[in-house]
Amino acid sequence: MMVYLTAFALIMLGIAGMLFRRNLLKIIMALSVADSGAYLLLIAIGYRSGGTAPILTGYEGGPMVDPLPQALVLTAIVIGVCVLIMAVSLVVNVYRHYGTLDVSELRRLRG
């Protein structure tokens, strides 16, 4: 149960950071925190107490851990890293062009 609360806390912390921060780099870091919470939640959903690895050699009939959430999280981590790299590169270009990372200042400069 504590794992679920931690996962939801990370997700909520990330969402709050994305909503209430004005610096683009801090918004991207908050997105990364929310991603980590989602990964933790998916892994916690797939966990089975007393479960073994889903390898069928030497299987003796006990409960097995669900491998699907693990595969989804691995794929999500790769996609999340790619999105993070793309977002940071866009922020670098925004800083080079406008000279600031403050969202309200960027709105004023752009408009």
C-alpha cells in the first residue's frame, strides 16, 4: 500500500511542478518526476507477493509475477528519455533565441 501512495505522491508532485513553476527546465524536471511515479505505479501493479520470475524452466506451480507491466515500464522509460532529450534541446534553442526560460517573459516577448 505504501508503494501506491508513493507513486501517487510522485505523480501529484510532478503535476504540481508542471502547473506552478515558471522556469521551463523546472517544468521538464517535474515531468520527469511524474514519469517516475507512473513507472513505480505500473511496477507495483504487476508485483505479486511471493511470486517468482516468469521463467518456465523448473516451474513448480507457485504464483508468478506479471511480466507485462515490466515490459511496459521498460518501453516507457526509453520513450520518456527520448521525450526528455527532445524537450531539453527545445529549451536550449528557446534560451538561445529569447535569452530567458521564464514562461511569462516568453509570452511577453513572443506576443
